[in-house]
Amino acid sequence: MRSVSKMLCTAAAVMMLPLSAALAQVSERTIKFSFLNQADHPQGLGAAKFAELAKQKSAGKFTVKLFPGGTLGGDLQTVSALQGGTIEVTVLNAGLLASQVKEFSAMDIPFLFNNSKEAFAVMDSDFAKRLLNRLSDKNLIGLGYWDLGFRHVTNSKHPITKLEDFSGLKLRVLQLPTYINLFNTLGANAVPMPFTELYPALETKAVDGQDNPVTVIYNSKLYEVQKYLSLTRHTYNPQVLLISKKFWEKLSPAEQKIIQESANEATVYQRKASLEREAGALEALKKAGMQVNELTPAETARIRDKIKPVIEKASQNIGEAVLADMNAAIATARKAK
């Protein structure tokens, strides 16, 4: 029996050798992870899962410190900080990276996806991975795509039930050409503004409304300063999980493997959490007193027809090759159903 026990112990030791060798390449590291939403938002839940996995896979050597609520700055400031190496990780709307790689503006084309399942399939496609690879020249490394959901419009004036209801509304929009063009074309007055300035702008009536997924509307307590929620589903918001290239290049192969595996597993968790929280957030907004309305298919069709010039302009900026690549990925996702 002793010889059998000895053999088993030896075999276990041999099996542990690759893991021990890998962990020998892992150093003590502190990683700052900055993001705009609150800690209990699906974005924050994904960040917490990433931190947990990185600590676990590094045998406690990686400590990921979370900075929710834009405490380290807005999205564009954070991207610059990643490029400079003063912040290590962030997650943000994919379209905001168009200032770095113009093709990311493809993600902001209105009415691009029919549902989340379709969007996830495209975000996991070779097309989306190739976009991430283009970030390397900008001192950024893309680790994957998270979910924020479809965007809807809120305002403090009246329900939006038809195209004409957009007329004259001052709507805060993302600091991106497609969003500015979209709402101006619909008859609203688009006001580009960082998310960190949104709540006080709504509170003081500097703007009448805004657009965001329901989880953001709920977790950021926008229901306190907004009365009407119209489920327009006009754009889908993939999120890009980013790490500083300066930091990435300091990592050993074993450390890079830990980070990427943690990102992959956190992505699966975050998407599931986002979908689960979406339904709950919508019900919570209704209970908080928001008046929620759907658009009829006929009105949605009118809106889509009205913004055709916006889609055409955005498509021209992206380029035919990238657009064809993206449309092929969408067609593949739809065929898979």
C-alpha cells in the first residue's frame, strides 16, 4: 500500500509541475479597473467577476481594484489614461472607440440587431475580433465584448409614441457623430455630453431627456429626474473590455493568459447578468413612477425610414469592406437561428 501511495503522490507532483512553473511567471500586481456605471450595475457585476477570477487564477497575486461611477473620469479620459498606462482596465461603449479606430462606429448604426442573441453572436465573430486587433496600434488591447443592452429614450416632457414627439426635445447624446445626427434628424436638439454630467443636466432641465438602456436608467436613478420612458430600441450597445497595452506588454505569457481567461469567463457571466437585470430594471422603473410605452411597429417603421440618411452617412464613414464584413457576420448569426 505504501508503494501505491508513493506512486500516487509522485504522479500528483508531476501533474502540478506545469501549474507551478506557470505561477512562477506571475508577479504581485495591482490593477485599476475604471468604469462609468455603479457597482451593482451589470457592468459593475462583470468587473467584480473579472477581479475575482484574476485573483483566483493568479493564486492571489493579482489584485483588481474597482473604481465605479466614473470616479477616475469619463470614458474618453479613461481611454487616454489606459494609453498612458496610469489606469490598467476599463469597459466602455464600443462606438466611443471610433476616435481611435473609425470602424468601431459600425457598432452605432441604428437598428442593427434584432435581439441580444443575434448581437452576442456578432460580437463573438471573427469580424468583431478583427476590430479589437486594430486597437493595438493605439496602445490598447481589446479583451472582449460585454453587454449593455438596447438603448431607449427618456424625457421629462411627454411620452414619445410617434415620430413627431421628438420635435424640439433637448436630448443628451453620446459624444459621437452618429448619435448627434440620429436625434437631430428625428427633430430633437441633440446635446453631446459626458455621462458624468447627465444627472445634474436633467435635474436642472438643461436637457429634457436622454437615451440609455434600462439598467443604466435604473441604476443611475434617472427615474428621479425623468417621467417618461419610450422603448425605442434604436441602437444596441456592445461594450469593449480594454486593457492598457503598456501594462499588457509588461506581463509574462502566463500573466497574459490569466487576464484573457478571466476576461473570457467574466464576459459569459456579465452578459447573463445583464439580460437578467434588464427585465427587473424595467419593472422597477414602472414601480418608481415612470410612464413606460412601446412604439407601434408602424411608428418604428416611420422612424427607420426617417433616419435612412443617418445610416447611409455612417456606412460611408465605415468603408465598404468593413460594412460587408459586418453584414456577413449578421447574416450568419440570423441563419444560425
